[in-house]
Amino acid sequence: MYRHIKKYELKYTDVDAYDNLKLSTLLSFMEESSCLSADELGFGYKDIAPKNIGFIVVNYYVELYKDIKLGNELTVHTWPLKPKHIVFLRDYELYCGNEKVGVATARWGMIDLKNFTLLPSVTFFSESDLEGYNTERSIDFNGWKIPRIAGGDKVYSKKVAYSDCDHYFHVNNTKYADFLMDVFSLEDLEYKSVQSFQITYNKQCLSGEVIDFSKKREGDFWLIEGSVENELRVQMRIKFNAI
């Protein structure tokens, strides 16, 4: 069954202060692999942009079995699942050498670039286009809804600027991972390892907007929210292992 497979060598700029792969870098690798896979399958940027169609990530869920470190070579496997109306699932497996070090799944949306509304799959795909899709799942996950924070602590604010935006003129999904992780200090994360994380992109953020970030611990998880003038834009639920 179809898989796109690509290797990424971790460099100094890919890791954090503790030589662990940054979540933003991991999402960048996954996005790159997703785009290359879409190119192979005939619905990449060059195929859909002339039709004023694009793809955006709506949700990510990632589980990591061990730390991915500076000097490791990370291999990303990815494949799309057959879309269901407006939901385009894509799964991932992560390997260092022959060892599986993580799994992930994402929900993507196909959008009209004129007004950023979600489009059904039949806008671009015919039923014959979808025959032979890989039906294998990397992980069985359906808990996409992240609960809202009640009584959380505001940590900091971030003004969206030039370097945060991609060719859709909004904050790229990978950038949010840095914004969300910045609610923690270096000392907070010194003896912690990410076990799982989940991000929901509720609404795009544009250049010049100010995002206010809050956090709250709920049991084994931290909940983090980014809002613009009290309107929810992005959420994260993350779980750490002590090391």
C-alpha cells in the first residue's frame, strides 16, 4: 500500500536547549512530507492552486515513544486516508533507524482560497481518484475536541509578524507550536519529555493581530489556549514524561 517515505537529519537549528527535536520542527517535517506526498498523488500545491483551492491543517495528534535527539535521522512515513466529505485524514509513522519512535494523525481541510471556506472532497476529487488509497491507520484516535480552559493563567502575548506567515498570509501551523510551547520556561521543561500533544487550529491568525496565551494544568495534561480579543484561535493539550 502507498506510503511516502522521507528521511530528515536533525541539525542544530532543529532542536531545543536540551538537544530534543522541537515540536515546530517535527510539524515542519510532517508538513513537508505531506506536501510531497500530495504532489506525488496529483493534489499538490501546483495542481490545486490554479483552481483557487488550498489545504490547511485543522488538527494534529502526535504520540512520541522516546526523545528524538540532535544527530538522529528521522524518517517520516505518511499516507492519506480516503476523505469523508470535508474531512481529509492523513496518518504518519516516525522512525529512527528501524525503531518506531512515534505516530501521528492529522485532519486537513480543503478550502476556497477566495473566502477560506471549507470545500467538500467532490470539489476536486472524483470517486475513481480515491480508489486504492491506503486504509491502514497509524493510530486509532478520535478524541479531537480539546476542552476549554476555565480560570487559566495568562502567560504572555505575541504580535503576529512577517516571519510567522506562509503563502496563505496567515500564521503557518508549525509556528503555533513554538508560540504554544513558549508558555513554559526552560526550567519548566529541563527534566521533561513530551509523551503526546494535540493541536486544534480554530481560526487563522493574521499579521498584526495580538495573540494572548494562557495555560492550565488538568490532571496529567497541560491545556494551552491562544486568543485574539477573547476569540479562541488555537488550542493545545500536551502530556509530559518526567526524565
